Amino acid sequence: MSRNITAHTETKPHISQEPAVYQLSLYPGARAIDAPSHQSLLASAQADGVELHASCRNGTCRACLRRLHSGQVTYPIEWPGLSAQEKAEGYILPCVARPASDLVLAAQG
Ligand code: FES
């Protein structure tokens, strides 16, 4: 006995998997660099030849701590090594922070 098996394919709406690309500016400074939403700010800076101080690169040592002057970030980890007060004051950890908007970041830690 043989069966006819018919494959059904559904057409789903196309949802773009392309990461958004924001602009990251260091203040003071005049140049902006591309900051894709799928990678850390540290990785974006380094890809553009901008060296930011860092050590662990996983959000625990705080060596990369910097103040965000404007913009929003997200974190792929639950609670990066920042206190609630530091977060409220605008400090971020660029080694794990990912852009969610255009950003202006302190050039110095
Ligand atoms: S390099 Fe360690 S927290 Fe960013």
C-alpha cells in the first residue's frame, strides 16, 4: 500500500533579520561610526579602528565603564555589572551593551 504525501508550505510574512545600524559618536569628538544592533559597542568601535579600554569583555570587570550622554542600549545578559544608581546616571558597559538607537558615548571612561 502506498500513500501520497503532500507537502504543505505556508507563506509567512517576511520579517527582516537584518540588524539595524545606528550611529555611535564619542564625545568629545566629531566622527560617528556604524554600530549594528547585533554587536557590542566595543566591537563596533574596534571594527572601526577606535580603541576603547576593556578587559574581560563579558560585563563583569567594569574596565570599560563609560557614561552614555544620549541614546539607548540593550544587554544580552540579565544584569551587567552595573548598580541601579550607575544605570540611572547613564553609565553603561560597552563590551556588552548593544545599541538600540543612535548614541553619544563619553570618549573617556
Ligand atoms: S571589559 Fe570588563 S566589563 Fe567591559
